[in-house]
Amino acid sequence: MVRSPSLPSRSFPRFGPGFLIAQRDRLLNWLETRWINPAYSGWVLMGLCLFFFAAASNTMAGWLYVMSGIGFALLAVAAWLTRRGLTGLKVMRVSSPPVAVGQDLRLEVIVSNGDRRAKSLLQLIDPLPTALGGNQAHPIALIGPNSSHTWRYQQPAIQRGLYRWREVQVRTAAPLGLCWHSQALPVKAKAVVYPTIIQLSSCPLVDGLGQQQNPSLTPRALPQSATEGLTRSLRPYRWGDPIRRVHWRTSARFGELRVRELEDIQTGQEVVLAIDSGSIWQSLGLETAEAGQPSTESVDSFEQAVTALASLYRYASRHYGAVQLWTASHGLINGEQRVLEALAAVKPGETLESIKRPRVPFIWLTQDAASLQDLPPNSSWLLWPGPEKQPVPATPLQGNVIDPTQPLQSQLQ
């Protein structure tokens, strides 16, 4: 008896409730943006019109044809008026200042009506990224002809990052409420959320890096010695700056304190900070006891490293002349704004793109213990333990192994 060869099994997609709901939402969104999406009352009226038309076809009653025709005409007029309600609208956005994790983003959207007719019963939707809270809606009762409406709101920033989105959605169902129509108005937006910065009163790693290369300089002597000389530039006031270096005329013009940077400050030690963003970092699971029941808490080692790097940069920039930052995607960069934006956008596993690590001594933050053997002389390091505990290689360089269960500030100081 010859057996026929068995056919390979094929896996067919399962059309479950979630798949059907997603397809329905996609269809309704396509109808709302390209044409109109009937509201609940619109679907009810459409069903009644179809019922009257079917009844009129069976009974040949003229008044049923009239009722059906009036209903369809009302739907057509509502669709035309709804689509016309979004013509002539323009959106502008006021750029939001950068904030740190835990602070509130101040967002501002201005909608202007360039039409001769007033626009009423509108809904603005700001499609924020998921990490910032997702879509934010705002109702508008009326925008007069050739006038504008300003929407200001605050959104808590709970996650570090560099966020961009490119549009604001406007919806309306006016004036009859039988159908919805939405339109995406292009306007670019950018939000920068800096990592948490810990105020350090001392840091042996940064101080040791400067004293090894130039023992005659101390971290406290540099800012005090730069009290005389030519003004190189002006920068925003930072905590701890001498009041005598404030440039009052420029501060009054900008509305915030501006401090003179003197030429002598550039003679100080250059500190280089680097993070191993080209490698894959793994979270660490810690066992905790809550209400008498053991549980496992996940600690994001990379986020801790970014927080430590931002804190080291702030400490080094206050006590030394020049500070540079190295990441796998940016290379060596300087300048406070560029550095903080790079710290907001840095991610683990970035592409190196032929960017090599600096050859001068630097402070290295990593989770790979093997990378400590390739550091230049007089460098320092901070090592975060991974799920698989790797032995720390013997190295003459100064460094610490971070304990995730202990406060980060005390370990950096």
C-alpha cells in the first residue's frame, strides 16, 4: 500500500475579536480623514432611511419615499457642512523649552481661522508620543473669522528622550452632529527631556582624572582664578557662579541671568566622559519583599548610567574648564546644550559608524567588564553589573562597581 506524501501544514491567521476591531477602527479612521465618518446618530438615521426605502418599495407608498429622501438629503447636507467646517484652518506651535525627568513640558498650540466664517465645535488632538502620554484632546467652542485660539497645557515628562512629531489633528461634527471629519495639519514639534541630574558636592573620579594629567590644578582653584581677563562669551547662570561675573545689561535684555565666561577658564583641565552606548545593556532583576511576599523588581542599568553621566558632566563643567562627551553615535561633542540633547537621545546598541573611542584618558561607563582592559592609561571607570556576574579584570585604573540597591549619589561621591 503506497501512502501519499503528507502536505506541509499551513498556518492560517486567526480572525479573532481583536483583529476585527483593529480593522474596523482602521476603516473608520480612513473614512474620517478621506471623506466623513458617520456618528452614532448618523448610522441610526441611515438605517431609518434604508428601512423607509425598503418599506416604500414593498407598499408603493409615496410618503415613505419622501421620508427616505429627506433623511438621505439631511445626511448629504451634514456631510458637506462638516467638511466645510475645517477649511481655512492653520496651526502654529510655540517651541517648548527642554525639561528634566519629573518636570512638566509646557506645550502651546495656536489655531488660526483665515476663513470669513466662524468655526465652531472643534476638537484639537495633539498626537504626543506614547512615552509622553499619547494623544491629548482639547475642545474649542468657537473661533471667529480671522482670529485665533491658543491652547496651552502641561504634560509631565516621565521618561528621558528626544521626541519629535509632525502634525496636529482637528476634528469636528458641526453643525448637525451626524458625521465626523478630521484633518491632519502639518506642524513640526520637538520635545527634549533631559535625564535626572544629581547634585554632587565631590567626585573622586573626576577630580582624580584632572589631577593625574595636571597636578598643579585643583578643581576649586579653576573657577576662582578666572575672575580676571577678557570676556570670551556669555552663558546662562548656574548655581555656584560668582555674582560679580553676572552681566547685568544682557541679563535684563534676556530676562534671565547671564554670566561672563572669561578667557582664563580655558586653561583648565579638559575632562572627557564616555558611555558604552554601542553595546547591549541588560536590565538587572532585584529580589524585593513587599507585604511579606517576595517579588522581583527590574532595574534599568542603562538609565542609571545616563543619570550618572549627566551628574558627572554637571559636576565637571562647574569645577573644570572644558568637558567633552563621547557616545557611539555622536563621537566627541562639547557645549552644554549639545551634550544634554545627546544624553536625552542616547540609547543602548547604537551603531558605531567607525567612531572610535578617544585616545586621551577618560571616564568610562559600561556594563561590559572586558572593555576595561582597553582603556588608555590614567583613565577611570564605572561598571554596572549584569544578570550574569562577570569577574572584574585586574586593572591599575581607578574605578568602582555600582551597586543598584544603593543610592547612586553616595556611590559617585
